[in-house]
Amino acid sequence: MLFDQTFKNLGRIREIIGVLVKYGLEDVVVNSTLRNFVPEGKRLTWLRKDKPVFQLTRWERIRMACEELGPTFVKLAQVMSNRPDMLPAPLIEELEKLQDNVGPFPFAEVKKTMESEMGRPMDEIYESFDETPLASASIGQVHTAVLKNGQKVVVKVQRSEVRKQVSRDLSILLDAVQRADRYLRKQGIVNAIDFVRSFERSMNKELDYRTEARNLQKFRSLYKGYSNFYIPKPFRQHSTDKVLVMEQVSGCKISDIKT
């Protein structure tokens, strides 16, 4: 079964290896069975010709590789940026840059997803909809809007094809970690496989926005008596597994604290 899945994903595996080598991370490839996916005649190209890459630190190159590899690896980097117990401080500093610096996708894609999910034109639901995203992340992006009743909301829209890509990449990631397990253990990383499996469960939940809407509603009920923080109201009648509409409120990142 593992062999069949690996063969099916061969093109993407080679693409991932290519990005690792591009950013000077070929030691991960050379020191694991991932090297078997690189044809013998091309292994000399692991000697990088792009000299400017050496002007960047290893940590910068890891962050750039994750960014280029797409949503799954960006999200993994975001999760890992909150694990100072596992990663060195300079790497965490780089990965934190991926928390809110992911490029947006076109409004045409947003509109297509919105109308496909709701089964009707956007202007039947929204009085106005800002085409410029408020924020963009690895799984989706957020826009401000106003419902027909005048309620100000934020709308989170999932990137198209992201589920298919995440599913494929998670399969590849688990396979790659299993192949590189001996090398990773030598680097002091002893629970990589367990971490990837936990990450897979988390990603599958995050890809269904209905789960987030239910959680918002549940937390609003549990903490309705609290005055020191506020949980936005979800509009579940306008939300689906790929679109989440919630009350627009002002706030700050949890990391925005006085030092």
C-alpha cells in the first residue's frame, strides 16, 4: 500500500526534493532514502550553482522552502513556530514570518468558491464585499463584508484545490519522515512520525470550516458571562465547510503583548 501511494505521488515527491535542493537542504535528501527518487545522472546537480543562496542562513532557506512548497508545508511551519521545545530560536524566528505573510489568491477564485458553496450570487447575500483581502493564510483568506441587513462581517474563504493538495502532501510527508527517520533521530528529533500523524488529524479538522463555526458557537455559550474577552458570533446560515462568516470585531494577535 505504501509503495502504491509513493508511486502515485512520485511527481510531487521529486518536486519537493527539488525545492529542498534549491534552498541548500540537500543533506536531508542525501542522508535518507529520499535520494532514491533522484535519478543517478542528476545527482551531480546537488552541487548548487545558484551561489546567492549561500548568502542566506540555513533557517531562512528552510522558511523559503516551506513557503514555496505550498499550504501543507506553510501550515506545518506555522505550527512548528510555536514549538520552542523542539526547534532552535533562530529557526522559530524565521518560521514566525509565515504566520501572516502568505500571498493572497485572486478575487475571481474567491467569488467562484463563494457562489458555488452558497448556490446563488454573492450580491443576494452581501450589501458590499471588499475584494482586497484583510489577511491571507495557507488554507484560506479573509475579507470584510456587509450583509444585506447591515451587519458587518468577516468572511473566510478556503483556497480552491487545497484539500486535494493537503491530502497528497500529508501522505508524502509521512512517507518522507519514515524514510528519513534514522537521520532525524541523529539530529535529536525522535518523535517526528507521531508529530506528523497528529498534524494530519489537526489539518483534517481545520479544512472543515463548519467545525470552526460550531466551536465559536460553543465557546460563546460557555464564556458568555466573561467580560475580559469576546468571541465573534458565527453566521452558520451563510457558512459551509469552505466558507466561514462571522461577526466583525476589532482585536489583536495573541502574541501582541507588552515586553
